[in-house]
Amino acid sequence: MAEPSPTQSQTSTATTTGVFALLTAKPGVKREQVMAAIPAEIRATVQLYLEGKIREWHSRDDGRGAVFLLNVKDVAEASSIMEALPLAQENLMDHEYIPVGPLMPLRLLLGASQPSNNSADGEPSV
């Protein structure tokens, strides 16, 4: 995907309410390797849920990993949490992080001003 627009870059850090962590099995990793670490991974992720760090978790439909929505303020905190988990410690998963926040156009409903609604490539930012 394209780099974030200047508007997205400016607003995402100020309004981040969570971070999606996308976990994908690294190329060449066998299912047996992942399954060997799963009991410890489950215990660790349940503990994070009970501590309020994990808001949601989902399995990927392609069977190659998981998606977590973390209650964190930035990607650095998300990375710190995810890299401490057993599957990451065993170097079995790749991680991608996507910071998220409130849907910006909703501010229009409240009459609040909105930053420029066009990105550098002419597409509206949301």
C-alpha cells in the first residue's frame, strides 16, 4: 500500500486509541513448530487480556496467524508486548502493526473542524 498521506500521519499519532497487530507465520515455519509453542502462547495472551492489554483477538481465515487489537497508545508499546510472547521469542511469526483511532469524518457530525480531506494523491483521507 501507499505511504500514509500527510493528513493521516499528522492525525494518527494524536488520536491513536489502539493498535492492530497482524501475526503471520514466517515462510518455512511448520505447523508442528507453532503448535509446540501454542500452550504457552495461549496462557500469555489470556494474561494480557485479563490485564486489559488485548481488546480483541481473532484467527486469520487463511490459518497462517492471528490478529490482535491492543489497548495501547502507540506501535512501540504494541511491539514490546507482542515481541515478548512465546511465538515471537521462538522467531516463528512476522508482525505488522497498524495504529487506529476514531473515524475522522465522524467529527463532521459534531461540527468540529476537519483537517484537509485530500491526501497527496488526491484521494480523500478517512
